[in-house]
Amino acid sequence: MNVGFYFPDNHPANFYSGAPTNENKLNLIFNNYYYKQENKQKLGYYIDSLHPYDLPRKKKYNPAYNIGFYVRYALSANLGVFAQFNFTKLTASDIFLMYLDLPQGYSLDARYRQYHIWGTEKRVNIDVGISRYYPMSEKSVFFMESGLNINNTRVVENKVNIEGTDYSLVNQYGNQSYIPSAGQQQYTNIQGGVGFGVFATGGVRLIFSENISLDPGMTFYWQGINLGTYDGFRPCFNIFVRFTFKNLI
């Protein structure tokens, strides 16, 4: 069983920035007549049509824990093949500035407001490879692993919060704009997909008995994450502790 912390590359986090070039756009909210009227009632002003917002430049994921399991088959005393499955839930959270269309000359209200924008995704890493043991003492063994990584990313949500109301940036209405109480058909918009990469792992097995060990280690990934246009191969890291039980079969 694996328990650890996953440190992803931050480039795919920009998928959730709300930029006009993204699949999920903040303009989906700001260009909708009914959302604009709703926000005017809350704010007392319209949003500035010439300069409506400033978005975060470089979004970042929060480091997240992951859990999973590991199976190894020994080919010899120090060589084996293995497969492992790790699951993590990642969140990229930041703020954006929304500018208001204030009356010229006499308003003392702040020209902009700060609001949260965030995205959440589920990511699965499946690693298949070769494992090699290098005994150091009777109770400790250095190990190295390498092989192929298959990952699957699925977007859970991409939202902003304006004056206490959450708005989804994921388009659920196709070519139609949102109209309240219109009974519009909503479409399931699946975002993300399967990516590939390679990895290398190093760690130490701390042997408690013939069949039980505690194996801390670190994995370096060179991964391609399938998330819109924010793909490409980039480094990720996983720091973990593995609880290993031998001779279960």
C-alpha cells in the first residue's frame, strides 16, 4: 500500500485560469445577459465592458496526498517486475480581479473586487516497470525502479465565486447561452484524458521481518498530461511511504 504526496508540474493548472483562449472561459459568465443582471444587483454596478477582469498569470496546483497499491513479482532474489496504481485529487486555486463600471468623478468605491477562481481534477497514475534491490545490511535494502507511466486526468469542476455565488466555467449548454428557468438541456462535458510518460524511483526498504517492510522513496516522472492545450512532457514528483507485505500468495 502506498501513501504519499504528489507534486505536479504547474503548467496544466492554467487550464483553470478562465482565459479567453481556454476551453473554460470566464467570458461564459461575463458575456451572459442574465448573469450580468444578477451581478449588477449584488454589486450595485455593471462590470467594466472595456476592461472587465485581470486573470492570474501562472496558476499553481496545491500539493496533494495520494494513495494506492503496489504489486511486485520476484524474478530472482534482487530483481522483479511490478505494477502500481496511485490516485490523487488536485486543486488549482487563485484569485482574479473584476473591474466595475463606476460613475466618473464622485464614486469612492473601489474600482475592482477580488474573487476566487479554482479548478479540481482527479488524476490516476499507473506505473509498470522493473524493480532492482541492492542490499545494504540485514535490515535495509536500497531499491531502484523504472518503467512506463500511464496517467488519466478528469476535470471535476472549474468555477468562480462572485459575491457568494459559484458559477461554473464549464459549458453545459452547447451553442446556447444560459437562460434561467428555460428548461434547457444540459450536456455532459468530459474534460481531460489519458497521457503517458516514464519514471524513475529510488528508496530504501526498512525490513521489520521476513514478510513486512516499510519503504520510503521518491519517484521522478516525466509525464505528458492530457488536459486541453496544456499538454506536453514535464516533470512531476511523488514522495511516498510504501507498506510492503511479502508472500501473500
